[in-house]
Amino acid sequence: MRIFRSIDIAGSGLTANRLWMDTISGNLANVNTTRTPEGGPYVRRAPVFQERLMDVTAERDNRPDKGWFGFRSASGVRVVDISADETPPRLAYQPDHPDANAEGYVAYPNVNVVREMADMMVASRAYEANLTVVETAKSVWNGALDIMR
């Protein structure tokens, strides 16, 4: 039924937005991390989303000359990767810092707190919108059940 499909689509959005908010939290937690196990400063991470498509094939006509046609229908969103941001780290002159280079500059993560907070607001609003879709679908389903009684 289409109502369950809408809940499934919204659920995939909820999962993706939660992962996005978790990634943002990790970026904010490491905003001052100058040394990682990989070497160098922490590198900002961001999820890469992709539309999840479902193949739908429908019969247009029973006549042999018309044949079949197929199309793809949206069925949610998925995270395909959590990529590292390629922007260079920001450098600050701190010659007394233990991670300073020969010139006295420390490489700090390429995390911009303002950008992360704006992204967190977007992810939070998108999460709320998907919750509203689920709640609306549930109320429609309950209304349909009430009509059938």
C-alpha cells in the first residue's frame, strides 16, 4: 500500500538525517584536534546522499505491439559515503604549541563552526519534516480504519 511506502520513504530520510547530525557532532567535537592517529589535524567529514530508486514496470496495454515500459520511482534516500572535506586546514601561528611546524604554524581542522551549526539546523528541520510525514501517514491510516468500522 502507498501509505506504508510513504512511511518507508520518510523513515529512510530520518535515518539519513540522524547520520548527518551524528557526523556534524563529530566535526564539532574535533574542532580543535590537531593530531589524529592518521597524522595531521582532524579532517571534516560529510555524508553523501543518494536517491534510492525502485524499478517499477507496468503493462501499458495487452496488445503485443505496445509492449512494456519501465520507469524508476523514488523510494527514499540512502547514504553512499561519508567523505572527507578536501579544503586545507587552517593555520594559526603558535610557535609554543607541541604540534607547530618549523615556521611556528599549527594546522587546525578545516571545521567551520558556523557552517556546522547551520548544517545542524537544516538536518534538524529535515528530521522534523520526516517525522511529520510519518505522523500524517499514521493519522490517515487510522482515519481509513475508522471509516471501515
